[in-house]
Amino acid sequence: MRGFEWDTPDDARRERPGGDPARLDGHRLVPLATALLQGDGLILHWSEDAEALLGYSTEEAVGSYAARLLVGEDEWPKVAELFGRIMESRGWSGVFPLRHRDGHVVELEFRTYPIVGPGGALLLLATASDVSSLRQVESDLAILNGFFSQSPIGMAVYDPDLRFVRLNEALARINGMPVDDHLGRRISSILPGINSAEIEQVMRRVLTTGRPVVDARSHGRTPGDPRRDRAWSASYFRLEDSTGRVLGVSSSIIDVTERFQAEARAARAQERLAMIAEATARIGTTLDLQRTAEELVEAVVPRFADFATVDLLEPVLLGEEPVHLAPDRTVRLNAVAVGEAYESGMAHAVDTVGETSEYDAQRVYTQCLRSGRPLLRSHVDEAVLASLVASPDRVGPGMEAGIHSYLMVPLLARGMVLGGSEFIRMRNPEPFTPADVALAEELVARAAIAIDNARLYRRERETALTLQRSLLPQEIHRTLGLEIAYRYLPSSVVSEVGGDWFDVVPLSCGRVALVVGDVMGHGIRAAATMGQLRTVARTLATLDMPPEQVLTRLDETATGIGDGQFATCICAVFDPVDRTVKVASAGHLPPVWVAPDGSARRIDLPPGVPLGVGGVAFESTEFTVAEGGVVALYTDGLVERRGEDLDVGIDRLARTLAQQGRTLEESCDAVLAALVTDGTEDDIAMIMGRVLPVPADRIATLQLNGNGRLPGHARRFTRDTLRRWGLSVVSDYAELLVSELVTNALLHADAPRRLRLFRDRVLTVEVADAGGQAPRLREFGEQDEGGRGMYLVGELAHRWGSRLTKDGKVVWAELELPLGSGG
């Protein structure tokens, strides 16, 4: 244990003779230990706080000599000398290092007062506080609430009848009465303006039980300060002589008025912080502009105001950029949120939600918006209210509602004015203060940022939706052999626009490609990527590429886009003649097939990887479909639910589609009703195709054998077929196309195998052969006798092309039909 140095510097230990020791403000906030010592240093009283500070229980301390208990033996002479000087003086204050029961040193700040005990014995009353706790409290007060002025401590001794026996000047000053005017009288007789009955009840309990009371609160007015309520903290302990006879009660009293006020201010500051924290959690939970305004109103009513409104400038409500408020400009404000703590006539003094009011350039409200500074009217009368409302007829209802204080704070974001928020007090008796203005500005600033984000989101969302819709099919043409229905639902208002898409691509000979895709991500970027992929997919499908090749080329495109853009996609090609569907997937959900008997199943196919991964081959699956069956392609937004496996959603889709007796459009509606909930978080794209019979008069097929008279035979078949179909008007062109295609197959692919004529919106001539090389146009000279066949096909046909099959290829050409003669 380190030695005790009693002759310490003045800034550490200050010996203050006399009975008026000055306490630091922090003494009012920390436990105050009290001890009563005999003149020889024997401890007569040991408070609970003393036990807490030094570790010695009352039983251990009382009856022990302070020096022997609390300091080392080598320090006893110095302690005795100091103790003697203290007992000869009127009092002393300073910092003592004492020994704790466990051996460590505790720095305590003491206030000691020699008092006369029973039989005239001189006792020493000592109060002490832990220096470290005291300094910490002082530091905290300095940080949180500023410095408080030091308050003196009042000390008093009362007899068993609770009459003043002795008191110091500090207490006399606190009470505003001379010391002599106290003696022989009770608190209730000299201080009727405080809660004396409660104080005397506490003192009687101390007398009866012997248990000290620390920090007993009292409040009221004294002759020393008759116009102001004050508060005090007192500690009481019972005085006894050596025989245990009760002598009375001793008290130490400090003025804690400033502390109480500081606590009240801290409580108000805490309330403001709590409101800000709560508002931060409540405001801006969605990207809905109106809901954000409502959240601001809900955060302040009734906690801050009895009535509140949020009004926005028209451009903001439309999602446009806020306009600069010119000095001569009339302001149009739209009410988007109104809230009240109780029903009152105040609702008739403001716009209801959806209404618009105009404020001319000279109105106080307009000037406030233009300056961007809050408008505070702590006290509102009829004249003040007339300057605030939009029209004179609103003054009466406002005054009848009891408005007495008004605050308006502009909504500012990125330096631009979005609108204004009004706060009104009626039943709440407290007027708005500058502190309330600061709080309102903080709350409104948070709301303004959220509202501006909602405005920007709305604009971006509308832009993305416009872009997205412009890139989706605007019209789905009727397809022979396949009835098509589709649905597209953008995500809900609270979510961003996604990159889902679908397409129906007409192919040759009545075939059709169904494509559904989903770009990962949201917003304009996803919509733009979707547009690129859809365009490329449509182009590749039109080139008669099989689904797996379409996805391979599409994957190259997605990889080239970069920026980590990925997408899933499924491509299915339906052939109405062969009644087959060939499908390939790039990480997409499997299609669902519903047989004519109502049995539904998902189509098992290689899942593939998402587009954009790159370097992976795709595989296709082909299956046969029956007349009346339905195939459904869709994006994950249709079957995905939070916390639920995708398989559950797919099974739910299959069960819904399996229900019989609906049209295809009705089936689409039934699926959405069963699978889609309000506030869907993702886009939904869905295509359904029902297999229809192909009328016999729409298709004609001629099987060809390998002899040299095939071109003539094919021409006659074509001429006879077109005559039956009533299409003789195009027979010459069709016969020429058939002749060239059959001849080309004879020359370059051993022999043609089949000629097929297909009538829909156009007339399709299709020649199948065993060759694996696609025909192409080539350059030829004026003297060349060959090479002109495919050139003539290209000139005569509306469009032409070829596609590979399992056992060769098919070369086809289309002729446009006269109006009214097509399918």
C-alpha cells in the first residue's frame, strides 16, 4: 500500500476551516457516505454508503478507530495530528486516500464538521464521496448538460421532537432565514412552503428505525427564494450517545434545483432522441411517396403535435424535378397526408388528402417555402391564423378547434423544396419552442429524403415500365394449330421493375417459337438488358435455329453485355403438323404440360445454366403433344413465395391448370388468382398454348421418289392443290418455287423426299431432303448456265430459309397471298 501524504497540493486537498465547505456540483449526483466519529477517532456511525465505498460493514466499522481501520500504522501520527486540528476547527474539507477492506486505496473527498455530542463530547461528522465517481459524474454533466454552478451543503441537527438544535450558515442561506430563527422550531413552522410533512415523516422513521436515509427529496419555496420552486436532496441519520440513547437526527442538505432542471432537460432531450430514432425506423419503409408522408404524420401525432399535415408541390407529386420558386410565383400544393390526435374542427381549416390549394407569392407560407426556413408562431391568434391559411374561410374553424401554436417546416432534399409540413398544437398546452423547431427540422429532413427517393424511384420505375412495355410484344398474331394466351404483370409499387419478358415468334410452315426469359436484377438496366436479349432471341429464332442453338448464341450475347448481367431463358418450338414441341432451357423453370385428360406434369429437361455464364452447351428435349393439351411457360415470379420451395409453387400451378372446362384465357386468370398475392415482389410473365387441330384444307403433302420427272410431278401437284384452295392466282409463282427447290435438292442433296404446301397467312412451300448443307446464294456470271436457282427463289419469295432436321434438312419459301385469301 502506498504511503499517505497529507500535505497535498492545493488543487488536490483544500483545507477549508469554518462551517461552509463548498461542494462540487457532482456531490449531488453520487452517493454520500456519512460517518460519526468520537473525538478520539472511534467510529460511532457508519452509513450504508460508507460500507459501499470502503467495504467495512456497519458492524465492523462502528466501534473501531478510524485511523486503525482505514490507514496504515505508519500514518497514524500524521492522522492524529490532522484529526486534532480538525476537531479544533469549525470544519475541514479535502481529499483523503483511505484503505479499502480488500486493501486497495480509495480516494475520497471529505467534508468534516466537529459537533457537540451527548455530555458535551466533541464528535466529528464526516461526509464523503468517491472522487473517481464524483469526477466521472462531473465530466458527464459537462458533456451532456454543461456546467452547473456549485451549491453549498446545509447541515443541521434536530432533537427527538424534530426541532432545530444546530445548523450551519449554508442551510440558513438555503432557507433564507438567520440561524437563530431556526433554533427550537420545527421545519413545518418555519418553511410552510415546502413538503415539510413528508420530510418530518422521513425524519421520524430515521429516529424510530435508526436506518439512515440518503437522498430524500424535498421541494417548494422558502423565504430565501419565495417566487421560485426549488428542490433539495437531504441525507438523514440518527444521533445516539455512547449508551445508545437517541439524541436526535442529523441531516446534510444540498440544493439540487439545477440538477432537477438538468434532468428535466435531459429527459426532454432523451424524448427528442427517442422520437428521432422511432421516426428513423418508421419513415421511409417503402418507396411509396404518399405512404412516406403518412409515416411522418404518424410519427409526430400525438407525441409532438395534435395535428399535422404534409403538402407537396405538384411537380414532386408527379415524379418530376422540383421547380425553383421564383419570387413572383404562385405555389400550388397538394395535400398528401393529414393526421390528428382527436376529432376537431381543425380538419376544416386545411386541405383534405387529394385537394390542392394555391398560395400567392406574398403569403407567409410561400415566403417560408422560398427561403427554406421554418416558420414558428408560438402563439396564434385570429390575425396570425389569417396570415397562414390558404383562404379566409378557414380561420373560423381553426380558432374554434383551439389552435394556439403553429410550426411549419419546408421539406428540403438536395437543396430543392419539395413541399411543407405543418404542426399544430391545440389541447397540448405547451407552445412550440426553438428546441421543438430543431426536432421538427430533423424529422422533416428525414422524411424529405425518403420522399425524394420515392419520387426518384417513381420516375425511374415509370421509365423502366415504359421501356419494358415497349420491348414486349405489342400484338400476338394468331397461330394455326396453337391457341395462345399470355399474361404479364409488373412487380408491385413497392418493388422495382424487373427484367422478365416473353415472345411469340412465327416460324415457317406454321411453326411458332415461344420464348420466356428473366433478367436477374431490377430497374432500367435490367429492362434494357431484357430488350437486347429479346431482340437477339427473336432474330435467332426467325433464322430457324433449333432451341439449343438459340440459347447458345443468346448466351454469347449475354456474356458480351458484361457487367455481371445474367438471365434465365426457355425456348420452345411448336410444330402444328408433327404435333411436337422441342424445348431447351438456360437455368429456367421447367414447362408444365397438361394432357387432354387433365393430367398435369412438369416436363423434365436438362436445366442448363443461366445466360451470361458462357462456354456451356445447351441441350434440347422433344416431346409429342396431343390435341387439346396445354403447355405453359412462366417466370419464377409466378410460383415463388417467400419461405416456400419453388417445387411447391410449380405443383400449385399444375393443379390449377389441371382443372377442366375453362377457356385458355380463363385458365390464365385462374392461375393468377391462385398463385399471385397482393404486392407481388417480382415481375410475372406467362404464356400458355393449347394444341388445336390443323384443318385438312390447310396442308398438303407429296412424298417424292428419286426419278428425273420429279420437278414436273411436283408442279402438277402444286397446281392442283392451289386450284382446290382457290389460290390459282399465285399458282405460277408457286410452281416456279417448287420446281427450283425440287431441282436444287436433286442436284445438291441426292434427292428430295417430301413436298409440303401449307396455307396460313402466307403460302409456304417446303421441300425436305437428306442433305445436311444449307443452300446459299452465290455469284454467277452472264454466261453461266447454273447457279441461278436460289437466286430466283430469293426474288420470288416473300422470305425463304432452311432448317436442319434429324435426317437432313428442310428448305422453305413463303409467298404472300392476296388479301382475303389467307388463313
